[in-house]
Amino acid sequence: MLKDKTVLVTGASRGVGKETARACAKAGAKVILHFNVNQDEAVALAKEIDAVGCIAADLSQKGAADRVWLKAKTMAGSVDAVVNNAGVYRETPLHNAQSWEAGWAEQLQVNVMAPCELMRNAINDWGSSGGAIVNIASRAAYRGDGPDHAGYAASKGALVAASKTLARAHAHNNVLIYTLTPGWIETDMAPSRVEARAAAVADIPLGRVAQPQEIAAMATFLLSGQCGSATGSVIDINGASFMR
């Protein structure tokens, strides 16, 4: 399905990124892994899937995404597809000005600027040859989040808007851009306390949080180009906990 395609996956050392890298490799892609933390896990995954290579970068730093793109091209010669999975979830409480400002700044940089910079690099390099991008946003982009996470919801809403805009602008060059908006996923970000876990699951009609493999399967299918007319779409994966 992805034979002869090179796919860059950000935040690939764990969770959704890790499973997406595995799924893309299984579909025949050559995969480049980006990570910030968990170097041992990233290296082990690279060996497991015979990845092209690993790129370490802190996407909260300005210019980091540009450097990731350049390194990926140097490793592989060209990059055909991108999965913008890396993200952070920080509190932005109203009562704490310092945490508010720091949380907003980090989330806007990692969750918005970095994926948009990678999209800009990809679109400029692809020209009329085309390529595919899947952005991992969140249900929070539409539903909002908890009272202390306005910054997170806003950052994911911005990513959705940017994705739609660029999809509209560059579809004529066969640049395909999709956005996934999951709810809770079985990753390190999922609620772990018994009470919080029960409340989260109770809010999901399907009765469980999503597995990272489910997100990976959808991303891999979209990257294949088998449904190019879906470009610009936002796909909810949240067990019917929020429907638009």
C-alpha cells in the first residue's frame, strides 16, 4: 500500500507515533522516525522495522521542525509523506499566570508551529509532484477540553484550521492533507487514576478508549492515496463521545 514511499513520523518513540511507524513499515514504506525523548525506544523501533533512521529534535525549539525536514531529506533523498503526531498536553490554569503563559507558549510551538513548518517544507519541496500529510489533532479542537487545558484545545483547533486551509490551497498539486481528531487514546496521556479513568470511559458510548493501533491504521490508509478525494477532511476517532 505504501511501497516505495518514504514516510516521516514525528513523536515516533511511543504511543500513536510508534504504532503508526510500525503500520507504515508493514505497508511497505521506508520510515524515518523523529523523537524527542525515549531514545532507547526509538532506536529499538528503528531496528525492529528497519527504518531509514532516527532524528532527535525538541520541537518546542524554534527552527527545530525545519532541521528535522532537512535531516530527513538528507537521510532518504526525498520524503513522500508526513505524519505530524508529536504533541504536548500542558495545563494552562487561569489562576497561575506563569503556568498559563508557559503552557500556551509550548503548546503553540509544538502542536501548531512545528507541524505547520513541516507542512510548509513538504509542500514547497513537493511542488506539483504531490504527497500526503496526516495531522494528529484532538477531539478537543471541536469539543473543547477541561477547564485547565484551554491552551491545548486552542492549539489543536489551530492545527485543524491550518490543515483545511493548506488542503484547499494545494489539492491541485495532488498534495493530500488529512486531520485525525481522536478522543482518549490508550497512551501515556490517557487518565490513569481509577476515578479519572472511570469518568473518561463513562463518557464514551463505545465503552473504551481508542487503541493507538486504530489511529495508526487510519493514518496509514490515508497516506496510501486510495481515497484522495477525502483530502481536507477531519476524521473523528472517539468512540462516539463527540459527533459533529
